[in-house]
Amino acid sequence: MSKYAHAKTAIEQAVTAGQEEGLSREEMLLALIVSTVDAYRSEAGRKAVRDALLYELGEVDGNIDTQFLRSR
């Protein structure tokens, strides 16, 4: 299984667990983003977090197509 498949499975498990406790899917996804950024900063450092987030924001804006291209 790929790292992205593992991450997708973990996301769905967390979201489902949160929904069972009355939290919305949107709330859970935001909590996962915040928690992941914090954990990644502890692991890789501030610069790596900033670079990764800017890269991903490029996809949100439509500037970068990362669906088929993942440099990481």
C-alpha cells in the first residue's frame, strides 16, 4: 500500500470516529490539517512545513497539478 493510501485510510478512520462523537466531517478534516502541520513541523522543521504548504496551496489555486505528480 502506498503512503497516500495509508494516509487516506487514517483520515477516514479519524473522521468516522469524530462523526460518531458528533463532530462534523469538516471539523475533523481541519483538526487533522492542524495536527498534521504541528507533527510535521516537529519532525521536519519549519522550513519544510512552509515549503510543503506553499506547494500544496499551488494545487488549491490550480497552479500545480499534483494529482499525477508528487515530488515527495
